[in-house]
Amino acid sequence: MFHGFQFVKMSSRKSKSNNLIHAEYLSQVQRILRERFCHQSPHSNLFGVQVQYKHLIELLKRTAIHGESNSVLIIGPRGSGKTMLINHALKELMEVEEVSENVLQVHLNGLLQINDKIALKEITRQLNLENVVGDKVFGSFAENLSFLLEALKRGDRSSSCPVIFILDEFDLFAHHKNQTLLYNLFDISQSAQTPLAVIGLTCRLDILELLEKRVKSRFSHRQIHLMNSFGFPQYLKIFKEQLSLPAEFPDKIFTEKWNENVQCLTEDRSVREVLQKHFNVSKNLRSLHMLLMLALNRVTTSHPFVTAADLMEANQLCSMDSKANIVHGLSVLEICLIIAMKHLNDIYEEEPFNFQMVYNEFQKFVQRKAHSVYNFEKPVVMKAFEHLQQLELIRPMERTSVNTQREYQLMKLLLDNTQIMNALQKYPNCPTDVRQWATSSLSWL
Amino acid sequence: MPHLENVVLCRESQVSILQSLFGERHHFSFPSIFIYGHTASGKTYVTQTLLKTLELPHVFMNCVECFTSRLLLEQILNKLNHLRSSEGGCSTHITCETFNDFVRLFKQITKAESLKDQTVYIVLDKAEYLRDMEANLLPGFLRLQELTDRNVTVLFLSEIVWEKFRPNTGCFEPFVLYFPDYSIGNLQKILSHDHPPEYSADFYAAYINILLGVFYTVCRDLKELRHLAVLNFPKYCEPVVKGEANERDTRKLWRNIEPHLKRAMQTVYLREISSSQWEKVQKDDTDPAQLKGLSAYTHVELPYYSKFILIAAYLASYNPARTDKRFFLKHHGKIKKTSFLKKHEKITSLVTLQLLTLVGHDDQLDGPKYKCTVSLDFIRAIARTVNFDIIKYLYDFL
């Protein structure tokens, strides 16, 4: 590992060797930052959730060390840090000596275990009790679960190992038949059989409405809310901390230069504007990470530090209107059909229309003297109409049936007038007569 | 990548964005990337070419081909298995029924020496069909990196925008990348690229210019335009081949090809006739209007009485009831009465052909009501074959 300042002294080879150093360090920077932004590495700090964290870690300690059974729900919108919070808490918990030998963890996810049978098999697998269960057949779910927990009892002591259940996408478990898994878990956590901690993570604020009465009554009604409750100044601090390199980075001088650059960015007005715009749309850290990752993409050996322009470009990429992009690529005939639909919507106040109506409206435009270049055969126009349907820019009101012919099926346009007019502005080489038709359907004025 | 630019035209900026997103082999990348753009805008081609050229471990899946979750998951696992044991030796077929098993087996497979420490890419083409499969597939794939705790990135390719994919309770948001449509200049460049070696590039470029002039306002799909370019080129070259004009006589060439292209728009473009029929037309120089097309009216051969039943049904469906007397009193002897049973059979066969449809409930035994669902052009063609002037009898044409 060479020290940076040795090369700096040799001024003749300065730029070339600087480049070499930069390349190696940049690769490391990419590695560290990418892990932080994309993989949610566990070294990240907790921003603004210290109170919730304390609550959670206390609860876990009570189960793990004192054998008390507990249940809690962690509720917060997507990207607010629920999984990160629990992972942090578990990491700290496992650092306690007596805990790491004793406590077992079972991680379940509503997306993976889509019914209770699979969930039970997964629990058996994670508790390493597959051999113990063997080929036994159980009468009910409850029997099976209590057998598993019995099997965890230690030989000499009468009490069994504490188990921590983490249920991610908790609301999906509430859709299982009879909510058997939830009922049994909460039931055991209320009765004193095994020290059990049930921690559910969900994005639904109305989660308690989804639980059946008997399940709800066994739940302790403890909830931890993560509501992204920080303001813009703290958002800026988070931005700075996320983009800075950690102190353990091998080269001190490079780290200093990089972090100084980040500080300048924080004070730059255009960067603040970009961040304010981003903050106004979405507060959560996940979208901030996406922005930072896009800006990081533009860092290369010839462009070694993130600049304000990078962040502005990144913001542009994040906030494109995708439907407008799709309209940009339509053919002129398809644009004409959309304009005809727009006029029908204006005249008939958003009533559904069918292909024949759109075709008639289009013909009114075509029959004006100068527009005979758009006089296409009806089947050609129908093909363009079907293409719009394939792109899901128009949608049938009810599912296609054989009872009505295709031309007479009622449809709805999924673009509104402002979107259409904006898209027309950006449409490349838009013929002037088409554009004029868009602004007014009245041909005799 | 210098040679990549020759293989992938007009897509430099998308290629560079993707390359920088992928980063170095062992770096993490976005857990999921959603690429959208019009059909034939190069999404599949660019992604495949880039992954192959950079030799990154990847699995390419088509969601139309693998339309159930089991097919999709099993194929991904088996392809990955092939990747990791690339020294040949046929490994056993892996079965996987649920997403839970998929995650578990995926973790096992990616522990292999050849796959760990590198990002593994899973590409799901035609991703809009994922919305119709099991509900946990799409959110599961979006967070596959987190669920498996491995370095994996899932790419979704689709022509539908991301907003129509998002599940009700939200999901892990992917990075959304737009593949812009080709401009007319780009289309010209790409289409001129596959000119046959016997003719000069300028000659072919002039032909493409004419082709785009006819078709560009109607269709911008690169696949369709390429197909039309290939099909009609022999006709374009005809005057040169016959010796009537040389390569630079643009006016003559244009006059020869333009009506032909216009006819192509009404037939081959609409798939009314097949491309082999079209090629025959060019060779034999017959009038394409005389060709038996693929559309309904030329293929349905109805028996004589069924045609009259259909015409009567059309008139009954479209004329208001009070005008029947006006049309039919004098001519009522023209239509012979057939036995009741035969009429019933003919009506059911017309229903099967979807020329008539049943209106109202099936349990109305005494009087099932039907409606005629053919277009005016169709019924005119049928009426013409029995020498019946239907226009005289239609109320709307009075």
C-alpha cells in the first residue's frame, strides 16, 4: 500500500501517478458506497430512530435474557428503515455473551412463505429440527408447533431456549387461511410455555384491522412507528453522512479530499435545490440512495469527484414522466388518434368511446382539403388503435367478449389533456396542422 | 468497448449507463432495474449483447415462454446450474415449486466458486406478464438481493410503464431506465445497415428513404419496417435488373415502387396476405386485389340459404322494426320457405362462426334472440354473391 504523498512530491509524474492512485481508490470508493446504497450494509447509522431503537432492543433483551414473552409490530412506510432497525438490534443483541449461545432466530417473510404449511416447514428447517421431526404426522398446526418448541428444551433445565420470530411483510400472513400461524405464535407468546418474541414488520398502518378478533386479543398491541419524521436540515446531514467515506478508508489524504468535496456539495445552492425537490417528493432514505447511486455512476478516473451537475442529472433521470416518454415514440397516425380521443373527451365529458367514434372524429380532420395525406384505410387506422391498446394507453371498459365487434367496444383514454399537450410540445417533427388540430377541434374557425 | 458500437447502433448512451450501473464484477449494483421503451427499441438486444460481451454471469428468461411461476423458477435455477458447472457433465434437473424453495436453492447454487464474488444477473423479458402470475413473484424478484443476501441484480424489460406494475401496498422501487425510440435519422442508419452487398449503400439508402416516406407516419416499429424493406426490395430493383433504368434514375424508381408500397400497406402490413403470397405477386406481377386474402370474407363459404338468413338477420338487426313493412311486402315471395329444422341448424352454425350472437339468457327456451355481428363490408360482399342489393333495403341509406 503506497502512501499518497510520496508520489505527490515527484511533480513530473504527478498527473499520471495520481490517475493510477485514483483508479485504485475509486474502485474501493465504489465498492464501499455501492454496498451502502444498494445492499444496505449493516454499518449504517440510525438516523432519527434512536427512541424506537431503544424500545426494541429493551424488548429483545427481556426475552433473550429474562425469558419474558413479547410481541411487537414495527410499522412504517416502505423504505423507512424497518428491516434495518431490526437487523441492527439483532446484531447488538448477539454481541452479548449469554445470548448468542442460547437464543434462536427464525426469519419468515410473507412473500416467501405464502401459506402456513410452507411456513411450518421453514420454521422446522431454521430451527434445525428436521431430523427430530422426521416423518411424524401431526393432527394440527398447534400440535406441530408445540412439538418443535418442546424439542428445544435443554436436557437439564426445565425452561427452553428463547426463540425470536421475525415476520417480514406481516400483513401477508394475515391473509392466510384462518390466520393459523399468527394465532398460534401469539397464543404461545401469551401462555408461559416458551420465551418467545414475535416481531412483525409491515407497511400497512391499518394492520390491526386485518387481524381476526381472536388473534388481535392475543397480541400485546405494542407498536413501534417509523415515520420518517425528520426535517430538511436533518435530511441534508444524512446526505452528507451517506456520501462521505468512513474513517477506516486506507488513504487519509484521499478521504479528506473526498469528504471536503462532499461538504462543498452540501453548501452548494443548486445541490440544495435538487435535494429539496427530491425531499418534497419522497422523504425516505431508499430514494435518496437511488439518487446518490446515480450520481456515483458518473464518477470515473477522469471525473473523480461528484459534482453538482452529476446530482442534477441524477435527479433528472429519477423524475422523468414515463407516459410522456412513451407518447414521444408513437407514430403520427397514433398521435392523431390520441388527439381525436382528446376532442371526444372534451365534447362528451370523459364518456367512454369506441373505435368507430374515434375514426369518425379523425375523418373530420382528414376531409379538410389540405389533410388528404392522412387519408389511410380503415384497417390501417384500426391497427394503430390496437397498438395503443397494447401499450395500455387506452383500456377497454369491460373485458373483451365475442358479443361485440372490436370496432364498437367501449374504451377509455388513460392520458389527461395536460399530458397530451405537453407530450405534443416535445414530439419530434410534429406536423403543424396536427398541432393546430390539437389545440382546437373546430374546423370552421 | 470499441466493437460494441458496431454491433449495437444508435444506443451509445444507454450502453454506457448500463455499463456504469453494472460496475465492476464484484461490486454491488441496484437490486432491480426496470427498462422500458417501445417494442423494437433495442432493449432485449442491447441487454443480451452487453451481458454476453462483458461475459457477466447471467440468465435470460422470457415471461411469455415461462408463463407459470414453476416454469420460470425452475428454468432460472437450471440455467444457473449450467453456468456454474460449465465444464460439461450433465447435472440433475432441479425442481422447484414455490418461491421459498427458489430462494433456498438459489442461495445454494450461488455459493459455487465460479459464481460467488460476482454479480449474477437475471433478465426477465416481457415482464408485463409477471403481473398475471402469482402475486408474490413480482415483489419477490424486486427484492431478490435482500431475500437471498447474495450479489444478484434482476433486470425487467417491458414496453409498459412502471406505474402499471406497482402493487397496491407498494414494493421495492427499481431503478427505471428509459430506452428512447429511434429518431428518423437513426432508423435510416439502422435500416441502411443491412443492405445487400450487390448494390451500393447509396442506392439502398435512397430506397430506405422512400420506404420511410410512405410508412413512417403510420408505423415506427423497427421490426415491421425491416420486414417491409426486405420484402419490397426486389420490386425496387426490378427496373435496374431489367435494364430499364440505372441506379441513379431516382424518379423512375420512385414511380415504380410507390404504388407498390401503398398496396403493401393495405395487404402485407395488415397481414391480410402472407409474405410468401406477396413475394409471388411481385414475381408474377399479378394484381394483388385478385389475391385470396386471409381475412374473413374470402374464407367463409356459406351455403345458399345461410347467406339469406344472414342477410335477413342483418336487416332485422339494423333496420327499425316499423320499416319492415315498407321494405318487404312486395318481395316476400322471393325467399323460399325451407323446413323449420334446417333453419334451426343453419342458425346454430352461424352462431358458431360468430356471425350471429345470442342476446339474452340461454334459458329462454321459446324465443332465443340473436343479433347480427358482421360489418357492412362483409354483408355487402355476401349479398353480392347472391345478387341481392342490400343497400336498397337498409334504412340508414335511404
